[in-house]
Amino acid sequence: MLQVSEREIDELLKNAQLRATRHRHEVLKIILENPNTPMSIDELVEHLPEGFDRVTAYRIVNSFAEKGLLEKINHLSNTLKVILSPSLRKKHMHLVTCRLCGSTYTANICVQPGWREKLARLGFSNVSHNLSFTGVCGNH
């Protein structure tokens, strides 16, 4: 788990034009400390201080997604998971999910090099991609 300073959190919230409330601070801290770990709302709430309600966490997650701080992932189990935005992560990676147990892992693999340039030649700009894999993990 990474250690994140209060100043870093304040700066990210300020840049996203979000007020730095205690609840937003707590949620962003958990996400920043686990940048490559997709989490459901329930998993996120488990890491938050006692008494932090699920509805508040969900609203904060939605506002963070709208501002580009995190991305939402529709998990195989029809559970929403969130992960730090690719633009804020230190490394580029994709997800692989076990079809049997639902565990999600990160994988440092990507599509063919040069895809951005190919899409730029077609007139696209500011392009991103979302690639996920499924399989059966080593626990089965």
C-alpha cells in the first residue's frame, strides 16, 4: 500500500474543482493508496472509518468519476468496481477477472503499439481505451 500525503489529496481535489471534505479525503486516500486495485463500493467502505455509509461512498465515487479521478468498471459479477484513473496511475495496465470466483487482478499488457497514432490518422484525438480479460485463476 502506498502512503499518500494530505497535501497530495488536497491538490487532487482542488484540481478536480471539488471541495476537500473529510469524506472525500478518506475515499480518495484509500483509492490512492491502492492505485492498481479495483474495489467495489462495499470493499471501499470496509477500508473507511467506522460509520461511513455506503450511500455517501457511492455519491463520492460518482463525483470522482465525473471529474476523472477514477474510472468505473462493470465487473463480471454485475458489481460496480472503481480504480484510480489511468491518467493518475504510475503504470499502464489492464484487468483480468476470474470467471469462477470473480477475483480481479491487474496485468501489465496492452494492445498493439501505435494504436493512438493510427486513430489520430482517422481524425480521433484524446483517445483512451478500456481492455479487460477474463479467465480462470490459479486458485481453481
